[in-house]
Amino acid sequence: MLKGDRRPGYALSLITAVFILTACTLPGGEPGEPEVLSPVDIGDAPTLEPDAERDPCLEGGWTMPTADLDLFVASMVPVPNIRVVGGSLTMTFADGVYDYSGLMTLQVELDMSEDQYLQGDGIFRSGGAYATEKRSDRGGPVFDFLILDLTASESEVMVWRAYKNGEVQTAPGTGPNFVIVPPGAANYHCSDSTLEIETQGAAGPITMFFQRCASCSSE
């Protein structure tokens, strides 16, 4: 399972999984449902005081829709032929607690001439205390930092459907399993309509772009 710090070795693992599945014969079958809820090992929780500063701009719900999530994953995972074809990321902040969740359908193109591809559904979630603070580096510019307790994270193992010429085989764990975990502490920018959180991709820093979402909730 992939953690929040995506390293170049992940790309090799994903390519290997795709290569193996390309050679498979795919009998007919019915797609299954995701199964097996498992914890994500994040590490120790940060120390957050009950009266820690919390930026009121963050209060409410935020979403990263499918199109933006597709671009984000393409930046995080520099492997060709990977697309997010459904789902979104959602964050909510209320009463000193955040809730982060993702529901995503990932597609990996294998052989366009044979209409062959993998498609998998995954669910992941984390929540806990959060805080914000101002930070500067050696007297440089002051940045807003968001600090998240990620120890309550969990994910659901992706079930992959392998398609070839209209036939489908469902196999839990056949393709890559990964989780998009937000950074535990990161520079952020918040406005009335947008939230940007800096994180680290395989090729360097990238940004998570969220939009204000009036209908989003942590329920």
C-alpha cells in the first residue's frame, strides 16, 4: 500500500503490475465490490494544544472534483496511461477537527488495440485534530502552515477489474493499491472559494487544489 510520501520506487512497482496483467487471459465475469478495510500506517500524531490556532477560513467543506483529481494523480504518479475516471477528494474542517476522504476510480490503459485496461475503485479516509500556524525560514517570508493528525487514517483495498475486448475479470489486489494521504504539515493558501495545500510528488513539490463545497460534510 502506498503511503503519503510517494517515492520513485512506486512507479517501478506499478509498471511491473501492469506488465504482468498485460499477459493475462481475461475470462468473462461480473465486477465485484471493494473489500477489506485496513489501517494506513502514518506514524506518531503531532502534539496539538486544545487552544491551538485554527484559521477560520478553513471552516466548512472542500472538494477536489474528478478532473482536478485526475491532474493531481498524473503529477503524483509519473507513469503513462493512468487516469482517474471517477470520484473526488473531500475535506471538512469544524470545531478543531478535520475529516478527509477519497472515493476514486483509477484506470490504467494497457493495450488500446485490444481495448485492454485495468479499472479499480478505492476508498480512503483520515480525520482528527488540526491546527494552523505562521512559520518563516531564517527571517524569510511568513507562510501559513496546516498541521493534521493523520494517525486515524484507513483505506479500503482496491478491487481491480481487468478488461479486454469487452470481457472482464475482477480480482482484489491484482493492480496497485495506493492511498492519497494529505501531508501532516504543509504550507497552505485559503480564500473564500479555494484551498491550496502544498505536498510532495515523485518529481518534486505539487499542489492539492480544492474548491469550496457547500454540500460537503463529514457525515
